[in-house]
Amino acid sequence: MAAPVETGRKKVGRTWVHIALEVKSRFALEMRVGPRTLGMATALVVAVAMVCPGGPPLFLIDDHRPYPAALLQVFGEIKHRRRGHGRGRKCKPALKPPPKLLVGVVQKVRDAKGHLQKVKRKGLFGTAREIEARIRKLGIGHLINTSHLERLNGTVRSRQSRLARRTQQISRRGDLLQAGLWIFRDIYNWIKVHGSLRGGTPAMALGLTDHLWSLWEYVCYPVHVSD
């Protein structure tokens, strides 16, 4: 699967919402509620890897610190390093990125009050030139960016009252917030018409269905079973 994937986070009170988006089809791959930890970042990358059997896609991420280690845990290859001299202990094997793994990072620099000062772009795995060439080839822009994911964040915030900046409808239980996000993800992917997809849904753009699903069809789909 050569399509690009954007990942990022959105703060909700004391927790965060971690999102992975397939950019060309606008298909929301995963939405997970949890802390800013390596385990959560790894779970998000694993969710992406499970739908990319052909190899790692192009990743466009923010500067969340656990992401490099999470990407190496999922896609990394074990390399046995050579000793610089003939004597001494053998070097421990290390995880190294495979040649096909391209990861671009967007870093937003803010001042003490949180105002945006500038945006830095760099290649985490692979050069920035290689990543931007792939971005132009896929037709999703010219520079390393996470604009499509930020647009989805705005959509989620407007559709989920729990995620509004100032609201009285807060979630006191993380499991209920997670369930609500999963329902929203499915409706967004299969039922909601996307303006940039010419009247289609992300699932139609990805080739998972040939028609616009109704809410009744989604509810009656056999995958929804009780405990």
C-alpha cells in the first residue's frame, strides 16, 4: 500500500486522541483514546501496519517523541553492527529503518503563550527531498505537511460535542469516549459524503464498497454483534 498516512494527536482534557488517516481516500484508519506514551504510539502504528501488507506506507507525522521508536518497533529490521576493532565485546544488534520506510515530520514552533511562530519540516527516515518527491507524485501537495489530518481534527471537533474546546458535555469515562469515536469513524468512512471525493465516501474512494451506505445498512452489517 503506497498511499500516504498521516498520524497525530489531539488533546482532550487529561487524555489524548491519536488518529491515523489515509490521505488520498480520506479514510480514517484508527482513532484511539489514551496517554502520550510509547505503547499508545506503537498501537497506532500497528493498526496502520495491519492494513498495509505490501510494506510501510509514506508516513507524515508531527514531532511526538515516541513516534520514531514506535515506527522502528513495527517496521524496523535487526542489524548486527561490526566492531571498530578486532578485540572487545561484540556490538549489540540494533533496530534500523528499512530502505523503503519514508517518514516526514512537521514541527510547529510556538512561543511561551502558545502562539505559532514557524513550521519546520524534515525527513525522519529518508531525506526530505525523497519524501517531497513522493508527496508530489501522489498529488497531495508539494511539501511535508499534516494538513489533511488537521482538517479531520476540525471535523471531529465539530461532530463530537465531547471534543469541543469549551463544552459542558465532557466525557468522564474513556471507554465511552472511545466507543463514540469508533462510531464516528465508521460513519465518516462509510456514510458521510466527502466534498473532495466528488460525492463519494472514503470507503468508496479506497475501493471497499461501490455505493453510498445508509445508516440502516451500517447498523445491520453482520460485524456488529453483541457480547
